[in-house]
Amino acid sequence: MIPNQWYPVLDTSQLRQRPLALRRLGLDLVLWRKPDGSVVIQRDRCPHKGAQLSRGRISGSEIECPYHGFRFDAAGSCLHAPCLGSGARIPSGLRLETLRARDQHGWIWLWYGDPELNRAELPILPELIHPPTSSARITYDRPIHYTRYIESILEFYHVPWVHRGRWYNELDHGAIGSVRGKSALWNLVNARRRYFKMTKVGNPRCEVHEERIDYWFDMVMENDPEHSRFPWKIVFVAPCLVYVENDLFRAGQWMTPIDDENTHVMAHWLEYAPLARAGVPRIVQGAFSKLTLLMQWLGQDAQDYRVMQGQRPRVSDVGVNHFVAADELNSRYLALRRALKRKAGPHRLEVLEGGDERDASLSVGGAS
């Protein structure tokens, strides 16, 4: 993982009144809300005897351990230990590790890295801060390392090969591969044939701005690049956001690491442009957005997953792949990821292994 970054970890609507167990960035966490609605993220382990606090309950502005009733506030201080009595002095070392959290733009964010660093901006784009009212979101997990997942969204020339046989992909390519001067019916009838021929990446252009990469390219038919081309724009924002825009749709997707084996996907479909241009009622657009994400999860993403599952090595990095010219964005992403990890340097987070509490260095040079 890239240290010293804000990561979105949960759709804010999924955290209600009870404590919630969550594994993100290799950490076992408990999330809960104070009476004022603000979010607290802490380690999901009582420092007393290691019980899961997510199995406990909220008592006012404190979280209560289900094992012995010890209560901790949002700062991690133990305020009540029933076995010691109300007037007893509670050991100062009996503290619960608390991590920085924010609840903004419909997502709950976790700061992963040096707690002393003060970084105000979140890794999000204006398009996702003020989305159309017809937008929709979906979240799900996949047992894939996040680097491979991000790579798959940063390029689209795999589409004709991985997603063949899906009728909705062929309809998309009927529109993507539309020929000027030909009727909509002609393009629809010829969608399947053109679907398999729209395979070449043309006119690429890439710009790197600190922790953001903008990339423009066309998908073209090699024998007819002038009349059969479809322009794309892809934006990567560190640590894990990919934004895609073309004449058909706009969408954003975060791939947040659960750990070194799994990724939490947070997809935000903004709009299907033809419906917006046609003035289709927003309620219909919203229903289409939800249906699109459902089909994405069960269809295209599931097909991508079956391929990514067999990639070796499972963690991508600089020098791991033999890239070609069409992979410039992938190459830039991996170079940026490595540079940000080096910039962050080694950092220390308390980890627990085998039930014992101890400090361990999370080196930025490791597999994650």
C-alpha cells in the first residue's frame, strides 16, 4: 500500500448505529458513530484481553468491550473498567489505537500512514464531489491484489477479447464504432463485426501532475482509423482512484486494498451520456445507472476477475510486466506508485500477530 494517503474504505450509508468490523489496508478495524454522527475508526481489539470491540456496543460517546465491559472514548482512552470499580486508577497504557477518519462526499475515509502529517485534500475529482442526481454506486470485494485491479481499469484494449459474447458490450461497440453517414440501424446490425475490430490504440497523450495522471487515446479500427474511432479519457488519482470519460458514459472507481490478497471496489456511475442528452427523466436515468452497475459487477467485472485471478506475479510493479506502447498509462501508474512509496519512507503502525501485541515496521519496499 502507498503510505501517507487518504483511502476511501466504506460507503457512508453502510455505517449505522452499531459498531462495524472492517478489514482495510491489512488492518482489522472497528468503525462507529458518536451521538453527533461523526465517525470513529479504531483497532478492532480491546487492549485488555484482545476481544473484538466490533462485537460490543455503543454507550453514549464510548465503545464498550463485549468481554468485560471496559469502555473507550473516541480518542482511545479507557474511561471505565468495571472490575476495578468506579474510583480506581486506570493504567495509562490501557489505550485503544485510534486512526484519523473523515466522512465526506458519501464515503468514509481512513488516513493510512504517519498520524503527524496533516494532509487536508482528499483524492477525489470535482466530477465525483458533485455527481448528477441520476448517478449510482455499488461496492463489492474481489480476491485480487489492488495493483492488478487498477491496471485492468487503466486500459480498455482488452475489452474485445475479455468481454466477447456479452450482448450489451456488442451494443456499446455498435455505438462506439458507429460510422459517420451510416444509419443507427446499420451500425446496430454491424455491431458484432465492428466490436472485434475496434482493437488498436491510437493518438495517445499523457500528462502527469504530481499524484494525478491524465491520459487521452482513441480506440480505432486499423483499416478505418479516421471514420471508426472512439476517444477516451482516463484519469488516475493516487492512491487508488480511476475516472473514465467518453461520449457514452462517465464513471469513477476506487480500488482500496483490504489486504495483500483482496480489494474492495467502490464504483460510482455518473451518467450514460445519450440518455442525458436526450432529456430522459432523471428517475429513469437513475434506474439505468443502477442496472448498469449491477451488470458491471455480474458481467464485465466478473470476466475481468477470471483473467486477473491467473496473473503472475499477483502483485504488479515496475519491471514485472513487458509493456508495449499502448501501456503507457499502466507504466506511469506503477512508476508513480513506486515514487510515492519511496517518498513516504518507512513508517510504523502497531500490528498484532499470534495474539501478541508488538511494534513492527511496515516497509514501503514490501509486496504491498
